[in-house]
Amino acid sequence: MISPKLERLKKEAGNRLFVSLSGSSLTKSEISMLREVSPCGIIYFKRNVESCESLESLIKSTKCFESIEFHSIDEEGGRVRRLPKDNYSLPSMKELVTYGKETAAEKIGILAQKLNETGINMNMAPNVDLRSGEDNSIVGDRSFGENPETVVDFAGIYIKKMQEHGVFPVIKHFPGHGTTVIDSHSELPLINKPFDDLLREDLVPYRRLANTAGFVMKAHLLLPEISELPASLSPEWDKILRKDLNFMGISMTDDIEMHALDRFSAKEKTELFFKSGTDKLLICSGKEEAILEMHEAAVKFLETK
């Protein structure tokens, strides 16, 4: 029999986790995993989406798990889409700017309504990275522009339209992926900019929009001037976000299984996450063993507090 203390710690650990699933329907083992972990959210990928109707059905099948508050997706537009392409699909953020604010707002609203109808209540967008380099780079056309004011204007519209349709927006990739040339899916990128320049440029959208959005995603980005740890796992970057930029909402890591963090074990990543001040941890592979390993590590860490 599980002690009340252990049961409490397991739920506390699960409340810090977003997990993902392996396919377009729940398996028996995933049902057991969700009961064991009690995550606060699920993030859906293309492997989970045969159609919008099938995704809606999958989301409904998880409603029996009371711990799951957030049903999230990466539906930025352009080259980052999870839903099948249709009239609700957005163009890239770069292209969206060319339509002007009124048309952009209309298009974003159509997507937000579709997400809501499907059962999605959180979108891991908009990107507030400043663009630099070619359009096929890590950020490129996924950004609203090079100018902080343009990014603030259009990201503000994106946030507003999502919220109007009951979808939580998540601004990303803190503290700014725009100057990097390496994809954090592959290895740890280095920010090629002094912090003072970041503060004047890349961090402006966070200062202006973070509390409006309420959610910020921290990226696996390294700036040795600030911390020897990636921003996603760094107490120093959390202090900048909370104190210098006055953010009072919920922060989350990018996918904790990205190769940018390969030098850390699951146990180390979990411990660094808790020490960093970040609120939520994303586990995106859909592998049950990875989810259970991280959850167990989180419970063990909480036992030592």
C-alpha cells in the first residue's frame, strides 16, 4: 500500500510534467502510465493526428484523467504544423506580417477557433524570436521580423486571438533563438550576442508580452556570460525572467529530450529543472519509459526536499 506522503509526492511530481503519447489512440499501457504519473498536460504531435476529428476523439478519451489541465500543440503556421493543412492553417509568421494586422488577426482567429473546437486549449506559439539569417535557418520565417516592435505588434495580435477563443498562448523561445545557427534538437546552441544587446532587442517582446500571454517557453540555449547551464535549466535565467522582466506567469522547458541536453542524465535533468525555478517540464518523445523515468526521478528529488 502506498503511503499518503508518497501519493502526495507522486501527484506533486506529475503536476510539473507535460507528457506526450505514441499514436492517435490511447494504448492500455498509456492509460496505466497516465494513472501513475498524473501529468498536468499532454502535448500532441503529427503522430497523434490522423485528422482533426481523430485528435478530438483522442483528447476526449483522456478526459477521465482529472490531473490533465492542458491539451497543447505546436501549431505555429508555415513549416511548423501538426494539424492537416486546411483553410484554418496559417502561413509562416514572416508571411503573416505581409497581410497586415487586420487580415492576420482574422486568420489567427480562424485557427484559434479550430483548435478550441478540436479540444486544444494551449498552443505553443507565437514565436517572439527576432529574425536574423536565412529563412531556412532555425528561426528564419518562423519569426515576425527583425524589429522588436514588429514582433511585439503581431505576437500581441496572435496572443489576443488565441485567448479570445479559449486557447492559452505560449511565447517562445526564451531568451531568443534568433542569433543561433544550431538546432537544439541536434545539439546545444550558443547565443551569438552579448546580454546587453539581448536586453535591448531580443528580450523586449518578453518584457512587453510575457504577462499578457501568461506562459513562456524556455529554450535550451547557452550564453556563458549569464550561466554555464542552458536557459531552460538555469536559475540565473529564471531570475532574469522573473525579476528583470517582471514575469509572473508559468514557465516551461522546451522538450527535455532534445539532443541539446544529451550531456545530462534523466536524473540530472530532473534535478536541474527543479532547482532552476522553471514551472513545467515537457517530455515529448511519446516513450512511456522516458516519462516514467523522469517522473520517478522527480518523486525522488521531492523526497529529499
